[in-house]
Amino acid sequence: LLTAKDVVDNYCFNIDYEVPESSTITLSTEFMARIHLSRCFLAFYVVALVVFLLAFIFGLVVCCWRRSKWAYIAGLCAYIAAFATAAAIAFFHGAEYLERNKIEDTTEFYSKWTAGLQNATTRSYGWSYVLGWVGMILAALSATFYSVAGCYIGGERYDDKEYLDKRREYMETQMGPDYYYGRPYPQPAMIGPYVYDMETRRQLPAIGYGDPYVSWS
């Protein structure tokens, strides 16, 4: 490791996403596949971040307008983010498998190490790998919750529409032309507006002014 190139902190190799331009080295198919898998790993992680940001924005829209379609769109974006995160991790493992078992082009890969170096080397995953899986699980849960919220919001809007339709029919029935006084008002008295009890929905007696009706005094 002390004599290898592109070593970071004496124990990490820098990941190179570019194809080497040297014409003196014949690169194997596995080496090229590793580069493409590493590129896909990085690209899918970026896609997951962008799409999950869109899901967050659409979630704020749901809070403001309470429309089920925005909840479904936010859920779809969150599902895409979860899938992209899982795909990125899969590409990472594909590149890792090629590094450890297939590639023998240069000394920086595991297959070209000496037996003593291989036996003295331990391999583990860091906190960023764990956060990748946690992010994928949280994105999937967010997508599920957005979808359930869309169903409930749609049901609430349907119930509200049903209630308003019934209310409109009731008001049209109560305010029909039959409830107007059909003949001239007796003089000098005059009938006031009809009043309805809000609890029993029954019509209260009309308010009259002057004889022969009882007036307020």
C-alpha cells in the first residue's frame, strides 16, 4: 500500500470513474465492467437524492392543498427514490465482487495481493453503507405513508362532497317557492322572514309587526 498509487490515508484506494487512457495496458472486460458499475452506483445515488427531494416538495404541497393526486405523486417519487437507492447499493456490490474475485489487471486489486497481505487484511463496511440501507427503508416507508394519505384524503373529499350535496338538496327543498306568502299582506301588518330552528330544522312562527299580530314590546 505504501508504494501503490492513489492511496488515501494509507489504507483507502481512490475510486477512479474514468477509463485509463494508457495504450500500453490491455484492460480486461471485468475491469471495464467495474468502472461502469461504479458509475451507475454514483448516478443512481444522485437520482435517489433528487427524486426524494421532489417527494418532499410534493409532500409540502399536500399539506397546503390536501389533494389526493399530490399525495400519490409524492408517494411515486419516494418509491422511485427507494428503488434508485437499492439499485445503487446493488451496483456497489457488483463492483466490489469484481474487485475481489475477477480483476487481476493491476496490483491495487485484491487478487494480485500476496498471500500474507490478503491474510492480514480485514474488510468491513462503514457508517455510510448503513445509512444507505436506512435511507432506502425510510424512503419506502414514506412512499407507503404518502399512498395511504392519498387514499384517506380522497375518501374525505368524497364524504364532504356527499354531505354538501345532501345539504344543497335540503336547502333547495326548504327555500322553495311554496314557502313564500302567496297573497297580499294584510294592512297595516306585515309578515317578517321565516326562521328555522337549527337543531330540529322546524319552521318557527313568523314575526309580525302591528295588528292583528303580536308585536315585540
